[in-house]
Amino acid sequence: MKIKYSTLLVALLLPFTQTNAKEISLTPPDAKAGECYARVVLPAQYEDVEEKVMVKEPSEKIEIVPAEYTETEEEVEVVPAIKNLNPVPATYKEVIETIEVKPAMRIWKTSLKKKALPVSPNILKAVADSGVNLKAAEPGDCFKEYFIPRKFKTVSEDILVRKDHNKTEVVEPEFEIVDKTIIVKPASKKIVEVPAEYDEVEEKVLVEAEKTVWKKGQNPAQKVSGATGEIMCLVKIPAKYRTIKKRVLKSPATTKVVEVPAETKVIKVKKLLSDTQLKHITKPALYETIEKTALESEARFDWIHADDAVDNEYKYTGRQICLTEEKAKTVEIKKIVIDTPERVEEEIVPAVKKSITVKKLIAEAKEVKTPIPAEYKMMKKRKKVAGTHIEWKRILCQTNMTKDVIAKIQSALNDKGYSAGKADGVLGKGTRNALDKFQTDNNLATGGITYETLGALQITL
């Protein structure tokens, strides 16, 4: 996509050219035939200024005020409080529970008579295959077809008759007579002043703030025919610093604490070795084994309900299945269950105390601080006095630049330590980067190969 030179350049440089936009014309002034010009970026200007810098930080002078004490009576525990634990055992009661030993059953038979035979599995399958929902059948319903009898098995089951429980025993507390040291005057602290210490250190001081400058982002040798222009890029130049020596506070004035030991008195007291404890004994649960009759496999049915009307084409086979019901059988057993749970009643035996005279601290030792002001000195810094701006400068372009001229520029840049690559007369990326760095380092206008740049490279045309 093609972009008009005037539109692109104004959009890129507008942030720092608004103040002098009216002073720069759209075409170079007093241009002569055969000459080429370009709008180039001139770097900002700076001057040295002095600034006040702190070389010694503020500190403090410290004075010590000693602590104050008073005598008072204090109660000391000579026999600790203990507790007596009295276990109350659990109580039990008997209950009657009904256990089902044989479940209620529904059986398919050949009729509703008591002595009727069960229906075979094949009959029940035929009934189910014919679309009859046997699960929805009620006792007394009869169907025509085949039968598979139910099967039962005898299983054993453990019934809990008494749950496991704990039996509790009380273990009495144990004591021994020991010497106990009582503090009659507490330990205190004596505060001694420690003067401040200083170090000589080096510090980096900002002398030139971080700045931004415009740099070209495209080959400065462009075709002159038609509306052409340059792409300018705004880049950041890091700040510059100066290292100075200053005196800084290594450790502030403070205080040194001297420990004053406490005064003590030895008395005889009882020491609790082990408190009253409970010992729990677990009693296992009791079970009773009973035998139960369980359903092993369900009967399966098939056919048409006996009360339903059928077409003449259906023939009764003479076989009939009817759903009958037998009630469940149960037995009653006795169980022992907890009536009131086991608990422990607690009794507190108060401690024995004795009164003694001790010293109490009424005012801590304190320090009084007097501030010492900081020290400063003046140092030089660089200050920006003129911003980056744009001017028309005579440059080399594709209409007046030959491969020999480009080769001379490459050789001169290489001689001055700017890597422009082989002097092949081709204005490539390496040559453009080296030229841009040379212009920036020498405070020259950027954005084109100006005649000032040729002069600085000592190139004559």
C-alpha cells in the first residue's frame, strides 16, 4: 500500500513538531536543480546545571532514663488444682424385636386352589413374550400358558443382640515434692548508648533524564518521482548517570541492653506427675445367628388374562396360571440395649497458694532522641534546553548517489568502528543501521544521508 510522504511524516512527527510546524515549509527553500533534500530530525540540546545532593543522612543522639520499681505482695501457687473423676456405669434394658425369617411371597400356580401346582418357567416365558406385564398382576389374576417355579435357599444371618461398649476405671493422680524457685525481684535491663557508625559509599546520580528521539524506519535513498516520503520511528534513549561518593549511615545511634539478673527464693511445692485419668476397657458386641429362607430366582410368566375376551382363533390349551400370595413368617428375639450411657462426674480440688513479697516494675527504662540534620553538597547535571525538531537538509538520494559514493560511506563507517559490512556500494540494512548510529553518536541530524554527515565522515563529492 502506498502512503503519501506528507501525510505519513506529519503523523509520525506531530507529537514534538506542533510548536514549529508553521516554520517548516512543505518544500525545501532555495533548492537548485540536481540537489536533493529531506526533512531530518535534529537531536535535542542540553546544558550543565547544578543540583543539591544529600551526602550524609540525618541521625539521632540518644540519652537513657533508668527504670523504676516498687515492692508488693504476690500469691504463689504451691499445690496445683486437680480434679477427681467419678465414673457412673451405663445401664441396659431388654427389648423385643420382630425378625422376618421368611418373606411374603407371591406364587404363580395352575389355579387359585390351595393345592394347585406351581406353573413351569416355560409357561411364564410364553406369557411374557406375548406382551403381558406380569409385574403389574395382582393376587387373583389368572392367565393361560406356561410356568417356571420360584426357587428358594436357606441363608444364615448374624443378628446384633448387644452392641459393643466401654467399661471405665479411675486412675488416681501422682505427686512429688520439689523445690520451686520464686522470683522476688524480676530481671531488668540496663540501657547503654551505642554511637552511630557511617560508611563511605558510591551512588549513581541522574545527570541526564531518559528521552525519546525520532529515527527513520526506511531506506533514506528513495525514488523522487511522484509523492514519496520517509517513515520516522520514535525510540527511547536511556538516562545517563554519574557516580559520586557520599557518607551514609551504616548503623544508627542506638542502645545496648545489659541484662540484670532476677532475685529468687526457693520453696517446697507439690508437683503433679500424672493427673486423674480414666482407663477404658472395650466389651465386644454379641450376635445371634438365625436361618432365613430367601428368594433365589423369581418365576417368569406368559399368556393372556383369563378375564379378557379373545378372538375365535385363540384356543385355550387347558393350562392356566394364577397369582397367589403367602404371608411372611417372623420370630421375636430379645435384645440388650443401652438405657443410659456411661458418664463421668468431675470434682475440682482447688489449688493451695502462699503470699510472698516481690518487686514490680512501674516504669521501664527509656531513651530520649535528639535529631541530627542531614548534610548536602552541590553537583552538576545535564538539563534539556531544546527539544528534538525537524529541518530541511540537503541529502544524497537515488538521483544523485552512485555505488561509488555508497562504497565510500561504507568504508568510512568501517574505519570509524561502525560495522557497515562489505564496501559493495549497496545501501543495505547493515549500512543504514551503522549510518544511523554514527549520526546519533555525533549529534547529527537523522533521517537521511545529509551533507553534514558526509563532512563528518570526511567524504567529498
